Amino acid sequence: MRPDDWYLTEDLDEFLARAGDFLRSRPALHTVPLTVADALRRRGLHLYGPQAPLFGLLEADDGTVRATLVHTPPFHVHVTALTPQQADTLAARYTELDRPLPGVSGPQETAEAFAAAWQRHTGTAVAVDKRQRLYRLDELTAPEPRPQGRARIAGPADRELLVRWFKEFQEITGGVGQDAGNWADGRISYGGVTLWEAADGTPLAMAGATPETAGQVRIAPVYTPADLRGRGYAGAVTAEVSRAAREAGVAEILLFTDLDNPTSNGLYQRIGYRPVADFTVWGFGGAER
């Protein structure tokens, strides 16, 4: 296997034409490239930043797609499952590009193999940024006790609140890249954020959801301001978003958690989410080449 066996393109339509069936074949494990590609298709290739996204695929001799990548700077490159050899050839291919690479995210063993290969090829320091677990909704169980309040879909009048809360969410999770205003506008456009509010209308927490694509929806982000945590609002709003997706006929309702946060992992399991796979995000330092 050679580095140039990886086909790279900035053409989203071409990428989806060639890799779409592969991505849709395992919608849960491929939720990130599916939802990112859908967002770029709906809202433009520069949704996440001024640099053009890069897409890649690895095909067998018979044209069957074996693996893909999606890179939307300034985010890390996201890869689907790779063998160690495939990870090594992809790392070698990337060193040929005039393209900064801040890190990689993907299935745990794949991300580890790519990070090790990147270090070998470039002399770059690598380190784990985040360990995540992907969950799938099984049987939804409403949280008990149910906190006082009610759910409602966020609208244009909530834009300022959504922008502020999304910025706060990015700060505590180490998120980078997407402009909070663009994020809020996109979510409002399709009813993609649900608020949990008090009886007097005061917003208490939010949960977002991606649009349905390939039969899957991913719940994200879930956020409660610091002074309101521990009262059940996050569980209540997540359950409400999950219920709405299930009633809409969505086959796969998914979410990621930070494995270093036992509170959120316990919460989602209590309301019916079950583990699917572990993912890891690795960060890369400056190259020494």
C-alpha cells in the first residue's frame, strides 16, 4: 500500500458520490463525516472557516471504499476506522500536503495508530486531547424526578442566548473553530435547539440535534450554565430532544460524551443510551522537520 492510494479532493459532491454508500452503511460509526458533509452541503464549504475542506477516500482494487477522511480546518482531521498500515500511508500522504494538521479524531485504535504514524513521519509531539464514547439510544427512560419546567424549540428571539451559551460551551469543552453566530443561525433555521425553561420562561438548559441524515441524528451540544447544574435540567432537555427524534422516525439517535466526565456518562445511560464505541482526539504540536 502506498500513500498515493489515498484519493484526496476538495469536491464535496464527488466525495459523496464515491463514498456516500460506504458512509451510509454504518451510520452510527460514521455519524461525524455524515453530519459534517450534510452541514457543508446545506450551508456552504466555508461554514467552519476560510480554508477549503479536504475529503479523502481509500478504495480497494474493485472500487469498494475502505475508509474516508474529512478535514474542515481549523478542526482536526476525522478518519473512519483504519488498519495500522492504512493509518501509516495516510500520515505519509498528509506530510506531502502544504496543509497544517492540528490533530486527528476517530475510533480509538485508529486515532492512536495515526498519531503514532504522524509522530514517526514528522517528529511532531502528539498527545491525547480528549477521550470520547459514542452512545446510541435504546429504550428512552424519562429522568426521575422530573425537574419543574417545560421544553420548547428555540427561535430567532433566542439567538443572543444561543450565541452566548455556545461560546460558554466551547470554552469548557476546548472547542475551536465554528463561529457561534453561524452555529446559532444554522440551528434556528431547522429547529435544531431545544430549551428547557422555567414556568416564567427563563431558559435553564439547552440540547441541540443535527438534522437527520442517513437515518441518524446526533444530540449535541447539551449545556447548562454553571449556576444551574445539578438540578436535572440537562437530563430533561436531552430526553425531550431524544423523544422528538424517535417520534419523527429517526432510526439512530446518537451522542458523544467525554469519558473524563462520569456525571454525563451516568446521566445518558440512565435515560437509555448504550455504548457503541470509543473515540479519541489527539493533538499535534509543531513539527521538528
